[in-house]
Amino acid sequence: MAPKHWLMKAEPDSRIVKGKDVKFSVDDFEAAGTTPWEGVRNAEARNIMKSMHVGDKVLFYHSNCKNPGIAAFAEAGSICRPLSLNVLKLSPGPHETPPGTRTSVARLPPVSITNLEPSRIESIRITMK
């Protein structure tokens, strides 16, 4: 089966969400090499990630910045899987329960993860214009 192509976005500029910087630029991606694409809570995005197969091609897109566009090409290095509940308890993200309140596992939002491997970093952004 021929690989599918996906667009995955990241924010290259610092932005604090619930006390955590959500910045992840192409430079961060290149330095990290194979990296988990984690913290996906949006149901539609999660369902799309479940359709990914190892070897599928990914366009790494810089969004929410001055010059949005494709900054790199990557490949899916693993299939989508749920994030460990232990990791969820350590870093619950934007749906964090206020300190001092009890949280049942059933109330934690489902989070998915897949590994991405950079294959080519672009020196010039490929914009949508």
C-alpha cells in the first residue's frame, strides 16, 4: 500500500498554556530526532492519527506564527496509541483538574501519541500562498 500524506502542525513561537510552553519548532524537531507527537486531545485529530501507518509521510507545518508554512518533511515512526496514564497524571495539559480535587481515570481526556521521524528540514518555508 502506498504511504498516505498528513499535515501536522506545531507552534514555533513560545506560548504558555496552563503554565507550560507549547513551543515546538522545526529546530526542536531536528534536535530531538525521532520524537513522540503527544498531547493530542482533539477528537477529530486523534481519529486522523489513528489512520496513520508506519512510513506515512508527514508535512511538518508551523502554525500560529508570523510566517506559517511547511518547515520539514517527516515520517510516521509508529502507529497511534494511547498515552500512558502515568504520563497523563504527571502532565495533564490544558484540561488540568485544579489542585486539591480528586480525578478519576474515567474523567481524564483521552490523549494519543505517535512517533515522528524528521526526513528533510526545509531552509525556506513552503507557504500556503
